[in-house]
Amino acid sequence: MYVAWRDLKFAKGRFALMGTVIVLITLLVGLLSGLTAGLGQQNISAITSLPADKIAFGAPGQGEKLSYSNSTVTEKQWQQWAKTPGVSTAEPLGITTTKATAGSKSTGVSAFGVRRGSALAPESSRLDDHAAVLSTTAAADLGVAAGDTFSLAGQKVTVAAVRGDVFFSHTPVIWTSLGLWQKAAPPSGRADGPTATVIALHTTSGAGIKAADRAAGTETVSTDDSLSAIGSYTSENGSLQLMRGFLFAISALVIGAFFTVWTIQRSGDVAVLKALGASTANLLRDALGQAVVLLAGGTLIGTGIAAGLGALVAGSAVPFLLTPATVLVPAAVMIALGALGAALSIRRITSVDPLTALGSAR
Amino acid sequence: MSLNLTDITLTYPDGDTRLTALDQVTLEVPKGSLTAVVGPSGSGKSSLLAVAATLITPDAGTVTIDGTPTTGMTRGELTDLRRHKIGIVFQQPNLLPSLTAAEQLQVMAQIDGRKPRTARGRAMELLDAVGLADQAGRRPHQLSGGQRQRVNIARALMNDPTVLLVDEPTSALDHERGAAVIDLITRLTHQQATATVLVTHDRTHLTAVDQIAEVHDGRLRLPAHT
């Protein structure tokens, strides 16, 4: 790093320019990562926080995909799952998006219907056909507290408690009894009547899932895999991840392009050092070290700014999630991909001929 | 002998044929002596220097540096040999723009795997020898042409080479500064006991050299004048 470090200090303008580009790309990646995670959380946190490892959907029709919107399960299917060996708990869960109103305030909410006493909902022992548990955001949006009343899909409901802050498909969750949920949910058109939307399962390793699915007429996937059954999450997350991927690719290309030009510019110096006896490995180490210093510095600053901005907007209307995973992982990926781009560029050092240092050509 | 070139033949591709740059050249340069190689442009002087510097492998013949024949050496071994045994003074100073005069010398320690700051003393000693001790902290753009050439010379001596190869060191200098540079090389050759080969097309400053070899069309004639 002897020459590389001095180059960094000497060619300040050039490296500052490139460093600024890295800072800006890192900032953009950091903000996008926080936003992706924040939006994702607003889509799926109610599902990922369920005490269940599998979700059983009503078997979709031919050519249809699993969907929380379209799935319905009956009492019979639930009972069948509850009796299945290897299934420690099977809890019906009704999900519907509806409107809640309190005085002059109204908001869209996701009503999650569970059995009274179910482990799926907080304070579920207090649920009945006239009492619901609200998540913090739902209560705040409606301006209600425990003991207040509000209207859920035309039903007058009392706030039994305000607990947690989970979301489903960008709406805050209200935990209700299955009876209240069935009144709020649109009719399914099935003769045997829907009990719920899905069955949340807690299974052990010996559970025969496929056989139970065949017997019950359901399709069961892991809780994580079930997230793709939330339509808005799949399309939104896919688009944002694509943008993030493009940003990573662009940063690697920009850094690669910069170091390609830089290496060409200093190929005369490289030839001189080779002629003086510098090994190619030594020169490559020097050049890669320079790239990593530039990348690490730029990424550190960009990540710091992204984290600072994220901390400012977190908790406001902007769904920004600030965690080590949303801050440090994109930074590490930026450095790794940037170093790869730089490594591909500086490999041309290997082909510089020291003979060109002789004569008057330089 | 510290530098022996024995029956060196070097050819370059030239269309469908090959051009002979060096034709069975033999040259012996003892320690502490300065041999000037003179000749017109295109005569083969630079090719001879490149072969002696192990930057080109000849078609035939043997290059021996400090008793070690270079024939069959790998590229890595030749790099090591250049680093430890050969000092090169380039025609253009070829100084690295980001380094100060002292750092231009200290970098030689770095490429040898040593800590550059441990070589500070040797660097200052050589800068003093070339009359630039007070310019140690200046970068190339802050030095004159003659000063840059003197740093170039000092850098070549940094790793105590056995062989010093000097390529047209006066080509970019006026008469007075050219003479001063040749005097400096002559003095350092004796002080540092190097086997020095000085390639030049300018005979005006060669009064103090130990031997003059003339190259014409790739053939070396020795001695033309001592």
C-alpha cells in the first residue's frame, strides 16, 4: 500500500470524485434496503410473528397459486389437521381486509380472526364477538384506547386491549374472534361455510404433511414460503429487490470502469516499478488495497448517512426499517462487488510490459 | 566480471522476416568500471541495454549478472535478480508523481518486502550523494529536469546493485547539466563499485569513462577508445 496510499493522497480530486459516487450509490442502496425492509414488514409482519411453522391453505384450483386472499378452510379441515400426528397445534386463522371507523376517523385494517384463547393473538382470552385487540397503529389511526368502541365492517366492537404493532398487506392488524371475523369477511359461497382463511400449524419433524394435505384437501407450506401468497408483497418486494440488484451491478460496473481508466493511466508507473523489480503480485496487492480503501471509506460514509436518515424517518409515515441487516449487509455486498469490479479491472497490471519503461516513449 | 554478455543475438519480427537487433554481441564489464555504449539511433544500443536488464530474453547467448547466468530463469526469478542486482537509470526520469524524492528511493525497499521507513537513512545518504538532500520532500513536479534525473540515478542505486544500466541520461538535458550527470554517474560507479553500462548517442561527455564500445547494425566493436 506504499504507492497506493500516496496516490490516494496525491490524486485527491480523482479519488474524491469516485469516493463521492460510491457514497451516493451506497446511500441509495442503504435507503432502498431500509425502505424495502420497512415496506416488507408492513406487508408480512403479522404472518412472520405467528407462533407457527407451517400454514395450510385451502387447496387452490387447477392452475391457481396459493393466495391468502382466495383461500378458505372449513371446520372439518381444521379438525382433520388438529388430529394429524406430528401436529402439536392447529389453529384456524381468518384474514380479511376491511374498514374500521371510530367517530370521524376511519382506516383500512386487516381483521385477523382467531379462536378465543388461541396463541396466535395477543390477549386472545379477551376476544369475543364484541371485543377486539388492536395493534398500536390501528388504535392510533382510529384514535381509540382500551375500553373505547369502534365500528368494524358495521359491527360495534369494544377495544379489549392495544398490543403489538403488526401489519398485513400494508394495513394494521385488529385481532378478533372467529365469529366477529366471519361477519366482517365476505361470503365464501361454500355450502359447508368457511371457518377461516388458513390453518396455522405448529408441527414436529414426524408430521406427515403431504398425506394430511391429501386427506384434508389443503396445501401446506412453511410460514416463510407462505409470504409469496400475499400478492402485494411478492410484486412490491420483487420490484424493490430488482432495483437493489441493479444498483449493486451498477456500482460494480462504475468502480470497475474507474479502476480500468486509472490502471491504464498509471500503466507507465507500473512498467517502471516492474522494471525496477516489483513483482506483479506486489503491484496487484497494492492496487486492490487502494480499491478496497476507497470502497470501504465511501461505503462507510454512505452507510452512515443512510443510517442517519433512516433513524430520522423511522417511526414516521415512511416505512423505513433500520437494523444491522438492512444497513450492514448492503454495505458488505457493495464492498465485495466493488472489489470484484476493481479486481477485474486491475488484472491488466499483469500484462504491463516492463520493457516499455525503457526508451523515451513515456 | 560483474556483467557478462556472451554471443548475444537478438532478432525482432519484421513482416515476414526477422530483423537482427544484436548480432553475436559480447561485452564484459568489471566491477567499479564504466563502459559507454555509443552508436546512432537504431543501431541496437537500447536492445543491448534491455537484454542486460533481463527485460528481453535473447535468441542466443548468455547474460551473466554477478556470476549468475540468467539463461532458463523464470520471470519471477528474473524480477528478483533485477530487484537485487540491477539498477536501471531510465532515459526519462520515470519518477512516480505521488512520491517525494526520498520516497522514490524508499519505494525500492517496499518492493523488496522491507519497511520503507527502515530505508530512510540509505535514501537520504544517496540523495546527499547526488546533491539533493535538501530536496528530499519535493515531488517530481517541484524538481527541475536535472534534479529529476539525479533522483532517477539515486533510485537505481538504492538496493546496492552490482550492475548499473544507464539509458541516454543526458538526452533531455542541456550541455552543462548533461556533463554534470555523466560526472555523477562516473563518480558513483567508482564509489558504489558497480559495473556500469552507459548507453548514449552523445560522445561529448565521455572523457572519463573506462571503456567505449560502438554499436553499428547490431554489432559491437570494442574498444574504440579508452
